[in-house]
Amino acid sequence: MRLGVTTQIINYPAKKERKPNCSSFYFIMSLVKEQVADWGNIVGDILRCIADKTYSFQDRVRMGVVCRSWQASLKNEKINFHIFLMLAEKKNSDRRCFNIGATETILELELPEIRGKRCWGTPFGWLVTYGLDLEIGLFNPLSRASISLPSQRTLDYDITHHTPQQLRLYFIHKVLLSSSPTSSDCIVMIIYGRVVDGEMDSLAFAKPGDQAWTQIPFTSLLDDVNYFNGNFFAVSSMGQLFLFEDLNGPAPKVVEFAAPPPIDEPHDKKYIVDLGGHLCMMSRLQFPNEVSYDSGKVELVNLTEDFDIFKLDMHTKNWERILSLGDHSLFLGNCSTFSVLAADHPGCKPNCIYFTDDNPYYYTRVSVSDIGIYNCDIREDVDYIDDDEVPDLLNSFSPPLWIKLF
């Protein structure tokens, strides 16, 4: 039990509350069963209409693997499903759980391909992975497809004084995909290199299929990187915003784009995101809390209690403090920072920030996770996910992450 904070589990509407004429793949198919003799030859438009009315994640995935004609008809269909919390690796198991609302497990997959690897989530259905072999790659948990990225060894960094375990935990700080890795214009950007205290972060990028990372001659203490209106931006630990230039040229560089916003706590973790067409910065406020155990042990842990949110005017480069995300939900932590329209994703609550642990210098040393949902309407009243209620929240090298599966 945590002391000094509010602990609550969010209960989302049960499936039975959905309208029966649009929520079940099996119900809809029963309506056309007697009229269709050859299931494989259902007209594409009818099949896509059925898919649009299928809200069960499992049923929609099953539709795509019934036969080749169904797979072809549905391959370009946009699917807006839950944003999943992929839990940490189970001990001595390849099985990974995917939860909605952080607490309800609705999907379990055997994924031996990522066992023992550090993982980051993305909004494109792919994980970024980094193993003890120092190889970096992309992995799709549903299709189990893999895409190789350049090896860590192609980066100019002296690893001789670090173990593979240290590198797996600390070397890559943040990963960002500009688009789906199956698209021809996908660029993968990484913040890397701060393995021990006192080191600075570096930047590098690559496209799937490249043989080496392209390093950018720039060092700073960086918190996040994101892609907005065709450009990459990064934010420093003090809130300075940087713009990437000439990535296709012989001398890519980073320049300061905007001064920090008026942040109350300048040393708190910063994130940047495209929020409905606006570039926004979030400052994550964490405070020490005492946690007591039945054994009598008391532990002091840092827990997220508030967020400051700012919107940038791209012309004046001035920041405006905002108090609401509107109809959007925001996901940050051990993943690329991204936002979605809540109405497009069942279970997502509008005007809420979903967060996970993402500080490897800290979460590996405590017994309580910092994972939860922050409602901007009820500021400083956080729904923490309880470690006693949800297993596999703690891990020594790769904490839970948010991912949009498709």
C-alpha cells in the first residue's frame, strides 16, 4: 500500500454494455451466414463494413487471418483499437501480457524474440528492441515481423568500460520513429550515450536498411525527441527546444528553436508531442512519498503527482500554459511520446495523461512502480496502478510501455 498518495484502479465499461448489433464479429456474421455460401468470396465492401463494426481486438485480428482474400481486403483498413500497456517480462517465460486501461489483460502473446531485450513502445504497432548482443531492431508483436537497424557498434562510443547489461539498461535513452517502419520515409532517431553520471547525451538517426547510424555533432542533456510537421525536435532537461536541420545533407545539425517555457520546476523530466496540430511540452512533476510494507519496511520513492503543459506558437516562439488536452489522450514514459483522439480508441479517457516509468537510474532501485493515469480535470489526483493488483510492473532492465497495436 502507498502512503501519501491516492491509489485507485480504473474500471472501464464491460463488453456487455456495448450495443449487440455492432460490437461482436460473431453476431454480425450470424446475420449473413445463411446468405453466403462461400465465406472466402464475401464482397470486399461488405467485409470491410463488418470489420468497421467489429470492436473486439481479438475478433478483428482473427478476421485478418481467415483466408488470403480476407487478408487482402482488410490489409489497408484502419483499425482504431485500445492503446495497450505491455507489461514487463515474466521470469522464465516468453509470454507477454497486453493490458487496456493498464489493469485489464485482454491479450497474451508468446514472444521469445524479445526475451531479455530492452523495449520501447511506439504508436505504429512496432517495438524498438536492444539486446545484450548490442543489436538494435524493430519487432511487431502481432505479425512477429522483424526489421534490423544498424548495430550499436556503428556508433562512435567507447563501450570497453561497460558491461552488456549496463549498456542494455542505460545506453539508449529515447527512441522515436517518424512514421511506420514499413513506409519508405521512416527515420529512426535515438538519444543515446549517457551511461554514467557526468556524460552528455548524443543524437543519431538511421533508416531501416541502413548499415550504420548517422551521428549528429551535438551533445547536451536531453529528455525527449519527437517529429512534428515534417521536422524532428528535441527538448533538453532544462526545457530548451531544438530543431534538426539538413538530415538529408552531408552535415546534419541541431539548432536552438525556442527558449524554455516558464516551468515551475526546471529540473523535472520534459516531454514534447504533437497535440492536435500543436507542438506541446509537458513537465512531469515527481515528489518523494513514503511507502510502507506489511513487513514494517518503509521506502522513500518518487511518484508522479502533476504535469505542467505548454503550447508553442511556432511563429512567435512563445509558450502558453494550457490546462487541458481537450479530446486527446497522451501517452509518455518508456515509449515514443504520442497523443490520440480518445474517441478513436476504446477505453481511452480524454484529457488524460497515461505514464510509465522511464528513468533507469531510478526504477531499478525501488520496489514500487510509477505507472498511472493523470486526469487534467482533477489535477494532482492520480490513479496509480497498484503493484499488488497488476503483476509484472517491475523489471530490472525494461519496464512496461505503451504501444498502439495493429
